Amino acid sequence: MLVSGYLVLELSGSIIQTSLVGVAYFAPMLLGGLVSGALVDSYNRKLLMVLAHMWNLSVVALCFTLVYSQTVESWQVIALTFFFGMAGTLDITARRTLAYDLVGSDLVATAISLEYLSATSALILGPTIGGILLDVSIIGGTANAGGAYLSIIVLFLISIIFLSQVNVPKKQREGSSPQNIFRALVDGLRVVTANRAILGLLGITIIINISFFPYLPLIPVFAEQVLDVGPVAMGILGSSQGFGSLLGAFYLVSRNKAYRKYPYYIGGAFCSLLGLLIFSLSSTYVISALSLVVAGIGVAGFATMQATLVLLLADEDTRGRAIGMLNMAIGVLPLSMFGLGALAELLGPGVAVTVVTSIGLIFIVSWYKIAVQLRQY
């Protein structure tokens, strides 16, 4: 997302088009979340992950070809990011449900924490390496993005090899008819929406995905227009949230399995918004980076526990669809990314993020009082 956002900004000079990179990636979650959940409950989860990675490998290869040949245009990057997000929606649903299959309910919180730990490690390394590759121009191409895209291709190949070695002890379902998939969608939606604790959790997820995560595609804008730094410093800034999340994930992994999950969920949501609020008010690079570290610590508690709680609250037959509904809640993100991009174009990135984050803090406090059933977990 960082490399593609930077590429679009260099090609178009538009804040709105840059924010559309994030919109395109997360857009499939809104309608595809429940569909991916039905597929995960009906087909082999490991196979679905392999197919998703192969699809995205092909998408990135096409990005690299366009960049290296210097024929790429901003609309192509945005469109390909949408196709990338389609497989990403399926991948995250299958991956988190598969984690439960591997360890069961007693260790699922630790498993999800480890899964998040690996993801946040990549969140630190990815933007940093991407920023360096954009700056040194090893491969070249438009905006020096060729080397960054080539590295992503290599990493996808490695991930497919690793995934092929995973042994799944639990028997997976081996397929359903299209009619059964449709029935699975309807039944899953009915069962999950009847669970008031899950509904309370989804409400908090929607608030955070409206008020916190939309800032991510604007990192290149903050780096260039607010903080006046180059690609390497931009990459480090983009990694700051990941570094904080890494610290938070390490702590959660070290916890005993018998602890309440909800305090980390709601507390993490509040901490992430508070850190982002400080970031939006800062014009100093060090303060901006440190505030994102604080936000990242909060994100670790929020993101780890939202998946853990959904897996624990849902029954075995609808677990994939429950994660799919979680992805649908996350799917409001592209709409909020577009809205924040338009607001940033009008008011400037700092003021726009300040307004949205402040509203998010108010809603989080309000929703805490409403989600009574969720508080017991």
C-alpha cells in the first residue's frame, strides 16, 4: 500500500487519488466478507489461502511489468490494487479461521497474537524496505518502484512455499454446490446477527475503521507536505505503527491464556485513536513517529482481540462466516478512506485527521456503554 500510494502520488499529484489506493484494497471486504466466510466454511481453507496468494502474485507481477516498462498510469495501479484486495479478503478470512483449526479454543488468543505478531513484523520491515528501494533505484521503472514490486513477488513465492508445508490436523470440508454456498450465506448471516456480543464487537470495529485506519494511504502526503521528508524517512514513518503493534503483540503473546479479552479490545481501540490524534496535531517528525508507535500498541490489542473474540463467540459451523462478517465491518474502510481523502484535500491532512479522530473517540466512549453483553468476555 505504501509503494502503490507513493507511485500514484508521483503520477497524479492528487491526495484523493492517493487515498483511492487504500479504498481499492479494502473495498472487496464490504461485499466480499460474507462470501469469503461462506467459502471458508465450505472448502479447504489451506487451499483457498494458496489460491489467494497465487492470484496476488499474478497481480503484483502485472504491476511490476507496467512500472518497469514505464507505461503505468495511476488508474491502473488503483484498479490492480482492487484485484489484490479481492484475494486479500479471502486470505485473511481463511487464515484466521485456520488458526482456530490448528490450536483450538484454549490457545486461539495466543495463536491470533502470533499471527498478528508476524503481520506487524512485516508492517515494520515492509514500508522501511519499500522506502529504501524507492530511494536507491536498484531496478528502476516509473518512480523507482520496480525494485519494490519485484521484492513483493519474491516474498509471495516464499510465502506459498511456507504455506504448502503447513499440516492441518483437522479435517477440512472439500466443497459445496453454489446453492449450498448461497444457503450458507443466509444461514450464517441469521445466526451471527442473533449474537448480541458479536454485534457489539462489530460496532466497535466499524467505529475504528471509520476513524483510525483511513489515515494509512495518507502517509506519503504527511511525509511530503506536513513533515517535509524523503522516501526513506517516509518508510520509517509508515513502519512506526507497526513497531508499536509489535511491542503490543509481544506482550499479548506472553500473557497466560486465561485472561479477559474485552478490556484489551476496547482499551486498544481508545489508545490507537489517542495516538493518531497526537500524530494529526504534530508538525515534528520525531513526535509524529512516536505517536504512531503509541497508536500501534493500541492497534495490537484491538486487532488481536477482535479476531479472537469472534472465533470464541461463534460456533464451529459458522466460524468462517463470523470472520467474514468481521471483514464486512472492516469493509466500511474504503468509504471512510475516500471521505478522509476528500476532507484532506479541502482542509489539509492534519486538520482532516484531527476532526475524524476526535469524532471516533466520542463514539468509542459512547459505544462502550452500549455493548453490555460484550463486557463479560
